[in-house]
Amino acid sequence: MDKGTGKKIIIPDYIKTALLALESRGFKAYLVGGCVRDFLLGKQPSDFDITTDALPRQTKSCFAEYEVLTNGIKHGTVAPIIEHKAVEITTFRTDGGYSDNRHPDKVEFTARLKDDLSRRDFTVNAIAYSEQEGIIDLFGGTEDIKKKTIRCVGEADRRFGEDALRILRALRFAAALSFEIEKETGNSIKKNIALLKNVSAERTYGEFIKLLQGDNASEILLSFPCLCQTLFGISLNGRQRAALKKAKTAEERLAIVFIYSSAELLKCLKPDNKTYNRLSDNIKNYRLRLTEKSLGVKEQELFIFENGLDYESAETMLRLKELMGTALDINRFKACLEYSKANAHPIKISELDITGNDLKQIGIKGKKIKLTQELLLKSVIEGKVKNEKKELLKLL
Ligand code: ATP
Ligand code: MG
């Protein structure tokens, strides 16, 4: 039990096994980092990191009867597989100099927990815990968790200078945990934002996406406009800022940031194809002009079909127009869309009650098949014919 908060820390058995294997051989072993932070926040952690004074080869020998992964051994991490799960155990370490603003030049092992905790990024991530000693908090992390604050361990300028990934991590944690960024840390982020150029595209993208998914993401993007400016050269205007305040999902936030630009700009972060394609479609669809003419169930269904949308992308389009405040009569549009969807009105060729094969069988060939399907779907949408094979065939 942690005396400070009265919260019970529930440690799964496979982690207890790992801690015991080290402790029973006279080594110190603590849970550390995200798992302790999450416990104190009342959340069940997703992964558990152990820190120990055992040197990597000593750690390895504590788990002689287990398979042990050693790919991280140079940095002090070995990972025995216990109950089919890899348990990461890292020797207390300090990081040597950082000449590239990203990677330590060398890693040194230390016998002192304090040294290990002081190399960690934020106070809330620098808390250790063991059953015997309880919470070990040397940098005020527990207090910062209570105050919902992200604060660097030590001097912010130096810590961001050592490893610029921490800039993104600070913003990401603040977005995901709905924490404030402490003043000195925040000012230092703004001052050092250009260092992000030293972080790989993959790591930057990973953190940026996690940031966008956070409940507090919009506030962070708005409080740190330097982020989108530095990553993409994008400055958010008033409309985008207002839209971000109302946005609810990562997809909406991403689209709003890029709404006046091109999805191409995201390519510098090597995005996954699915995210990139959706962003690109969302921007393109947002720019489609909805006019009074498309104000009606049939008209809107035709609009959806003719622009190659489906119900989901049409909804996103309306949502973005609503957020940006750029549609004429958004509630009418939305009501029509709801009606079409609820009644499962066909808007795609695949939803016609007649297939390409059916058309082939009656002698229609090549390009004419698709053209015929398009004409038939239009007739169905316009209410000229029922979406029934028998009826559709009569038109041919
Ligand atoms: P998450 O919930 O994303 O897993 P986490 O805090 O566990 O959050 P990890 O990336 O798993 O983050 O890192 C584990 C711990 O290692 C952190 O809590 C922090 O103490 C330390 N750490 C990770 N990355 C850095 C870094 N770039 N600089 C300093 N310390 C770091
Ligand atoms: Mg973690």
C-alpha cells in the first residue's frame, strides 16, 4: 500500500516473480516509470518496467531457468520471458554526454537508484516503487501527479538539449493525461522546439499521433502553435483554432490542422498509409461544395454517389464543415444523411440489387457494365425504379 495516496498497487504475478528473483539474490529491484505513474493515477498500467542494481549479466543469471531476450543488453536491459511475457529489467544507469540532441554517447551503470531516477524525463515518470520500501519519490513526482503537471527532472533546457524526443513526450503526456505543462518546462519547449529536427520521422510520428489521441490534444496544439509550425510549417488561423476547441477525435484534429494545406505535408513524418489516405480524403471531401441544390435526401444521395463518398466519409465531411463553420444549413444536411442511412438507401454500385455478372449474362460488355450500373443507381436514387433486380432488368 502506498501511504501517500492509500492506493493499493496491484502487481501481476509474473512481475512479482521477476522482482523476487532479483531480491532473493540480494539485488535491489523496483518498479519505475509509467507503471508507477499510472498506479498513482488510479489506472492499471499497460506495461511494467523494472530497474535494478544488478548488472545486466547478473540479471541474466537470476533467470537461468527462463528464456531471456538480450537485444537491449548494451543499454542495460534484459528481458526474461515469464508466463509468456517479456519483462524488461534495466540496470540503474546514467546517460553520458549527448552530442546529437537525441542519443546518449554512452550509457554508464550505477549502483544508486537516485542516479537512475535523475536521468528520467519528467518528475511523474521518475518515481520508483517496491513492496518493502513503498514509493520512492526524489523529485516531487507524486505532488506533480496531484497537481496534474508535467515538469522536467532537473533543468528543462538541458534535458531537452540532451534528448529532443522529450519535447514531444512532454506534449504527448500533457495531451494524453490532461496535464498542464509547468511554466519553465513549457517555456523551454518553445525555446528549443527547433531541436525536433534531430528526432527521427518514425519517433516523431508515433508521438504526434499519440498526442492527437489525447483528450487534451487540442489545448496542447493551441498552447504550443510552435509544434505544427516546426513540424509542418503550418500556422493555425482563427477558424482552425475555434474548430480545434470543438474537435473530439484524432482524425478530426489532424484534418483541421491540414485543412488549408496538403496531406503531402504529413509525408515528412512517414505516416502509415491508412492515416495518410484518410487525411487526404477528408481534406478533399471537406472542399466539396455543398449548395442549396444538395439540400434534400435524393440530392444529397446523388452528391455522395457522384463524389465517390460513402456514408462514413460523408459524415466526416459534414462534421468537418460543422467544426469549421463553413456549411450553409448543416442540420438539414445532417438530417438528410441520417434519414438516408437509417433507411439504408443505396449510394454505392455494390449496393445495387444487380451485379456486373448479371449484366454480363444479358450481353453487356466491358466499360458499358460500369456505365449501366451508374445509370441504374442514379435511377434508384432518383426514385424512378425500385432497387430490385427484376425491376432493374426491365429498364435494360
Ligand atoms: P507509456 O505509458 O507511453 O508507456 P512510459 O512513461 O512508460 O509511458 P516509456 O517510453 O515506456 O514511457 O518509458 C519508460 C520510462 O523510461 C519513462 O517513464 C521514463 O522514466 C523513462 N524514459 C523513456 N523515454 C525517456 C527519454 N527520452 N528520456 C528520459 N527518460 C525516458
Ligand atoms: Mg511504458
